[in-house]
Amino acid sequence: MKQLITLISGFLLLYLTSCSDISQWRGPDRNGIYNEKNLLKKWPEGGPALILKIEGIGRGLSQPLVYKNVIYVTGVKYDTMDVLSAFDMKGNLLWDKAYSRADKGTYKDSRGTPTIEKNRIYLIGGTGDLVCLSAKNGEIIWSRNPHLEFKGKIMHWGIVESVLLTDDDALYVTGGEETTVVAFNKASGDLHWKSKSLGGSKPYASSSVINWNGLKIALIQTSDDLMGLDAGNGDILWSYNTLQYHHGRGPGEAANTPLYHNGDIFVTYGNNQPGMLFSLAEDGKSVSLKWSNDVLDTHHGGLVLIDGNIYGSNTENNSMGKWVSVDWDTGKTNWELEWFCKGSIIAADGLLYLYEERRGNLALVNPDTEDLDIISSFQVTAGEGPHWAHPSIYNGMLLIRHGSVLLVYDIRAQNT
């Protein structure tokens, strides 16, 4: 009987996974964890098998995604345009579509990662356009520019955001004095609500949504605050000024999506600003600071939570940093160790994937509270520029984007 229950549970999990109809920034829950099984527990010397290499995808730092066996990736093409390209699993270009002018500032590369749901793609371009496109052919269904419409305020490095979807809406963080967040109907693009403004600039971080005691709360950051909004109507339930802990000059530089677990929210900003864990009140209308940690100040590489411990990299300066593990409950630093340079991190099938940003070294790591336990590693040499694009995993494939080159590796266990 026990074996039958286990078998039924396995089929149910497979069914639920196959029915998932969203592909987005840092995985299905935006927490860097990919719901994949039967992956390699050790890589061959030189890394897993490279099964696909696509060149000429355009200049970009955004994350590549797979949706219904089609690869989607943004990049700057035609000199000044943000372009979304769709490729089949053999690397053939199905279509590409220019959807926005690219950013004109220091970093002119595409940084907007698509959010794909029910055959619709939601994207934010370098000059603030919010666009909904067909996943089948790239046709633009609707388009707006909330940055211009609502007098948004941005920081020095420009607009960087992956669209957050709720049941009915696509959310966009404007910053500025008129509103902080606006929500548009996913189907029509019509304005549904706009929140009050708490001031501050638009961050570099993408938002997330959580469920807490019957409330759907959108976790929003600005240069000044962390806040929780009622995802249904935009009411600001609570806010917490995080700028007070910023030790550098100028505004805070939120660039990481918050981590959430069991009523607690972790945020980190880099640049010597401490990582902080907040606890939600039972009614979801306030938060309290539970602990802060001065070691884990992640730049823009994201974090993951595995078995009660946070893993990520910290910031010594804009181009250097170490790797860190911190206990979720207490804020105690488990370890801080050097491995090439800081970078991005994701997880799947119980293991960590570290991608350091300076030289492109990629490591398969066993989560361990005592040491940085590297199982295998290899170096990504194709492409150009910093290795800032976060990796992603889909259907046993590891996708690595480096500049204008996309690499796909087979990381399925051999017995599957």
C-alpha cells in the first residue's frame, strides 16, 4: 500500500509539473530553484556535454528561458533595438521581434528577462516599454510605457525588471512621486490599479508575490524601501525603510529578488549594506526586523535557500566578492570563502550551480554548512563581456548565456 501511495504521489507531481504554464526569471517561484530531477551528480572532466551553441543572439545580460520546447532570449540587435528571439531546440531561429529601444546609458545590452504564461510573453525594454507579445509568432498584442505615463524615476544604471504576473495583472515598478507600482490587465493592457507613492527610485530588482494567511502580497523594492502591496488592488500593506542601513553614497541599489519562506523575507543589496531578514505579522500588515548580517551583501547574482541555509556571493567591490552561506533562522554566517569571483547562483535536484562573473567558471556544488563543497567545475570561454546573465535549467538542460552566445548543456543523469 505504501508503495502504491508513493507511486501515485510521483505521478501527481509529474502531472502538476507538466501542467505548469509559466516560465520566468529565476525559475517557477523566482527563488532560483528549478523543479528538476534526475540530473547529473557529477560532471565529466571539462564539463557536461555541449548539445547546442547559438551565436548572434544579440548583446545581452538577460536570462534565457525555455517555454514549450522553444528557447526565448532577448538581445540588442539592429544597433539600438531590444529584440526577442525564439529558437527551436536545434538552434534554428523561428522568429525575432524588436519590442523596444535599447537603453542608451553605460550598459546598452538587453537586460529584460521575459515572463511567459499561457502563450503570452511580457517584457520590459531598456527605455521603459512594457510589451505583451504572442509566444507563437512574436506579434505585439499590447504595449505601454509606464515609465513615461506615470513619471517614473530611475537610477544611474537604467531600467532592469522582469515582469511580475498575478492572477489578472502584469505589475511594473515605476518609482517616483506619482506612484510606486502600476498593474495592467494581462489580457488587454488596461490600467487596473496604481499604488500610492512612497518616493524613491525604481530598483534594479524584479519583484515577487507570496501567499500569507489568505493575502497575496507583492514584494516590491525601491531605492529607499521594501514594501508589501495587496496584489489585488495595490494597497500598501506595510513598508520598511532599508536605505537607513546603506553605508555607501547615493541611493540603495536593490538588485536581487527577495527570498521568502514561511512568513520571513530576506533582502540584500550589495555595497556593504547588510542582508536583512524580516518577519511578517499574522495579519500581513507589518514586518519586523529579525536579524541582519554584514557578510552576505549580494551584488546582483541572486540567492537560494536550501535546507534552512542561504547560499550566494557577497561584494568586496564591483568586480570582486566571495561565496557565503548563512543560517536562515539565526543569521549566523556558516562560512565565507573565496572561489574565483562573485557571481550568480541557482539550484536544482538538491545541488547548487555557481557561475562566477569574471572568468566564467561554473561549479556544481553540494550544499554544506561547513565548507564550499565543489563537486565539479569547468570554464565557459565562448562569448564576450562579463558573465552576468543568470543560468537557467529546463528539461535536463543547463542554459548559459554569455553576451551574444547561448550555450546549452545536457545535464541529465545517464540512466534516465
